[in-house]
Amino acid sequence: MDKQTQIELEAAAFRTLREHLMEKRTDVQNIDMMNLAGFCRNCLSRWYQEAANERGIEMDKTQAREIFYGMTMDEWKTNYQTDASPEKQAEFEVAFKENVGDKS
């Protein structure tokens, strides 16, 4: 497989993942994704932002999240986010440190 085809296939897989999480599985909570897989929608949008910034494209966290969520974070939270139990929040603290780093 040539490099361009590989890039196109990877991009298509990413777009499908984004669409799946944005449109088909809005019931899947970010905290559950982070606790189980070590990444969530916010991680995906951050990676998108970092890739843009590395290529000289100015993009902040808010812009990247709107691209990934298809709406603002406030809209997403209002429409889809549910409350997390204290146990899930404690698991998240561990998963976040292991996969993203310390919040400070």
C-alpha cells in the first residue's frame, strides 16, 4: 500500500470514529471512555488541535472541540452528559493521570 492511500484510509477511519461518537453513540459518556480506554472525545479533539498547531494552523481547545463535537461543549453537556457517580469520578482521576498527565 502506498503512503497516500494509507493516509486516506486512516483519515476515513478517524472520520467514521468521529461520526460514530458524535451522532450514533451520544449515550456513551466521556468519563466511561476515559475510564475504560484511556481517552475520550476531549482527547480526540486535543489530538486534532495539536496536529493542526504542528502544521501552523492556529486552533484553540474550544475550536477543536466544536469541530469534534459538532457543537459547543455547553450544548453537548446540556444535551448528552449525565452525572457521574463518585466512584466513576475517582476512577477518572486515576485514568486521567495515567493517560493525560497531572491536572496541575
